[in-house]
Amino acid sequence: MKRLGNRWLCALLVMAMLVNVTACGAEKKEEKPQETEPVKQETEQIVKPEEQPEEVLEPEETDTAVPEEKSVLLNVVKTSLGCQYSESVNDEWYSVETMQDFLLLDEESAKDYPELAKALEAYKNENEDTIETTMGSLMEYFTDFVENREMGVALEDRTTRSVLRADQSYFSFLEQNESYYGGAHGGHMITGMTFDVNTGARVTLSDVVTDADACKAVVAKLLDEHFGDIFYDDVYKQIAEYELDGFTWSMDPFGITLYFNQYELAPYASGMQMVDLAYDDYPEILDGSYFEPQEQYVLELYAYEECAVDLNNDGVKETITVDRTVDEYDYYTTEIVLNNRLIKSEVEDYDAECYLVKCPDAAYLYVFHRMENDYSVLEVFDLITGTLVPWGDGNSNLFMPGTYEGREEGDRYYYETNCPVFVNPEQFYLSSRLDTLSTYSGTKKYHVGESGLPVSDDEVYTVDAGFLLKAKADIPCRIMKEDGTVMVENGVIPAGTFFKIVSATETEVWGVRAIDYVPESEEYDLNYFMVNGDTTYDTDTLYYIQVDREYGDTIDGRDIWELLDGLMYAG
């Protein structure tokens, strides 16, 4: 089952008349009991000839031994590197941007899977230098546009990478490039990449496919059946001429997807084509050892895709499809079809992200509904019982807390962001809206609990507010070390101090003092103090503030508006 990580690509594929050719989709065969997977043949022992000398030297140990397989799940981090340039010419804005995503393991997983960590780091090192060369190419086209056109234009070359599979066996991701260098339309390119988690070795299609000719025949047949007369030449002939490892492909827990980019088989107007091959449907051409059932994983589901999963570990797979319906007011509703049973969400939204969360003895669908004003609601459905799991108002957003660093070099702006990716039911992040001394998002680390709902061991929310507060008067507080040790029980935040909120609950705030903060403007009409990228913070000490919420927001009996400038509340 294909995994397309960006919404723009999904929209593009629809407009380009993409039809999902899937053995796990609308054309899926009638479900049959899971077949016993083939047993790998053990390496035969070599019998020594009689004339061989009795004393045989033992082979020297080498570092090529296959690492022992681990049982812990991966934690994946996405690093995005980019460069921007913009200028105004004749009151028209021109901009240039290049960006690349890279997927790495976090520190903990890198210790568990050192070979994969090294392989992903090496892949990043091989590709990140292209940011400068790509920026140079874009600037050449940019100069031409500025000299010859009056209208503004945005040139870009962006590569995003989305996780398709991340378990104890294999790691696969989709690489999507979107570019516009001027002209009638942009370009789009897809590449897949798969690694053995324990060895770090690249997995090739010839590793996974057991019968190359049969595989190519199936692919050509499915392309012919579902796309019709769009190809440059006879599609059977075109596919037959491919070397097996010349195909672009990716792997998910159930099978493989082959991609044919624009112009590869057909004209640009025909878009790109895909073929999904599920192992259950094609065991004669795929090696079953690559698709052994995994106890735990997270898989993003996209609208109108059907997948088959053994939800309750009984050897029989259930089919799941997520549909999206829209009403006359452009509000969407999510509908889940589970083995032809309709489960309808009661939440109306304008967008949603759906994740299949597979646990050892259970399976859930996490639906993050995007509402107006960036409000988000999480619904959790138990896929074994087909019921909604109640969870208050569900105010949570799938938020990946990260770090952002930016710098200016000459007339260009460089940036780097780092954030975790939702691939592990045992560790993921959710944010909730808080309004303690302003409105902002707070984040906690979660795991899937026994009921299927997110459970957090964190007592407080981590906050990354983009603004500072300023003490108008001395504010009573407790002064603590970073580890929570109290240094001063009855301390104060001196009047005139700027500080940043770094963690909070519904009634408590922890803040760090901004060192040498200088507001960009001396006009304080709105009394907002936005974070300055050059400002450093006294992270060795924390100001702890207790807020009384019972009769309005007060600190030590005084209204917060008397004590603080910079308060920012959303409606």
C-alpha cells in the first residue's frame, strides 16, 4: 500500500488522473486465509573430502557478521535544511527557496541500531551539499526572471522524505521532489529508499522479488488494465525492457509499490503511475521473509486507499478504508469502512490525518481533525470492536516538538528544523492548547495505553512560545534549578525582566530569563515582545509561577494584567 507523505502530492496525483493500481485496493481479490510463509532454506553443510588434511584452520572472524536482531521500535527524527532569498523589484516580490528533508534516528535508537543510524547519516551527508548547488541554479533562473518579467515569481526546489515503514526489520521512505524553475508548470519526482534495520544495508528490488519476469508481467498487466491507452509505446514492451533494479520502488509492511514518474512511460499530462503489489496477493513473486507480520507499527492512511491488516492476530486480515465526504458548506466528515461496516465520525472538519496504530494485541485508528483557527481534535477508534473510544473533548494535535535555527549569510537566509516523526506507538508527541499566562501549545510525550487512548508519563507540558513576557512589577515566584531543585522558595522576578515560558500546566508556568533581549520596535502599543533569534536565555534557573484560576487569573492575589506586559490570548 502506497504512502504519500505530502498533501500537495495527493492533490497533484488526482489532478493528473492518477489511478491507484493496487492489489490491496478496489480491485483486491476476495480475502483468503493467510498462507504459511515459505521457510528459508538453511545453508547446507560442506562435507570435507576424505583427502583433506585433518587440521583445518578456523576461518578468521570478520566484521561482516549480521547484527543480532532487536525487538525495540525505532524513534525517527526529521531534519529539514533550507535556504531562502527574496527581493522586491518594481513593487513585485520575487523569491527563491530550496529545502531538503532528511530522516535520522534519535540518540536512543542510534544506540540500538548503529548500522542503520550510520547509513542514514551517510545518506544525508551525500545529499545535503546539493542545497548550495541547487540554490545556485535557481538564482540563475531568478536573475533571468527579474530582468525580463514584471510579474513576481516564486522559484523553488524542495525534497521531502516520508516514512513508509519503520519497524524492527526494515526502514523505507519515500523521497518526493517538487520544483519550479519557471515555465508552464513545475516538475515532480519520486524515489524510494529501503534499508535493513539491523545491518544498515540498502535493500534492492532484486532482493525482494523472487521472479523478475513474472513481476514485470504483472506490473505491465496492471498498468494496461488501469491506465489504458496513455503510454508512449506498448506498455508490455516498455516494462519488459527494464532491469529489475531499474524500477523506482518502496516497501510498506504489506508489500511494495512501484512508481513511474512523469514522462517515464507517458506524457506529462498523464501524470505519474503507481502499482501496488501486496505479498498476500503475489506470494509467487515476492519473498515472504520481508513481510512477516509486525506486532507494532504506525502507518498513515490516506483517503480512499484500502488496506488489509490482521488486526486481532487471528491469521485473517480485515480491510480498512478511510473515506472523506464533504457537504454544501465545505465541511468534511470522516467515514471508516471496516470489513464493509461503516463507522462514521461525528466531527466536522476541513482536513484530517488518519493513522493506523498497531499494537501487539490491539489496533486503533487515530484521526486528527483540523478545525478552524488551527484547533485540532483527536478521535480514537478501536478497530477490533469498531467503536469510538471516549476521551473528553479530544483537544490534541499531532505535534512534533522540535528545534528551529536560522541565520543570515549575506542576502540569504538559512534554516534548520529538527522534530520527531510519528512511527512508534510506544513514543509519540501530542500538543494541547493552554492559556496559562497567554495562549500557546504545550507538548507531552505519550504512548498508547491499554484502552487505546494516549497516555503520558509527563507531569507538565513543554512549551516553545514565540514571544516573551515582561514583568511590570516584582512578581512573586519560586526560583528553581533546571532539574527542579528549589534554590529560592520566596523569590521574585524583578520588574523589567523579560522571560520566556518553557513549560506549563493549567495553573503553573516555568519561565527562563531572556539575556540582553532588545525588542525590535520601541512602539509597545500592543505590548507584544516577539522572540529574537539572537537572544540567549538563562537556562540554569527557572522561574516558577503559581496562577490562581478560581476567580480570574491572579498571582499572589494580584491581577495578571497588572503584573505582566506581553500577554497574548487567542479568541
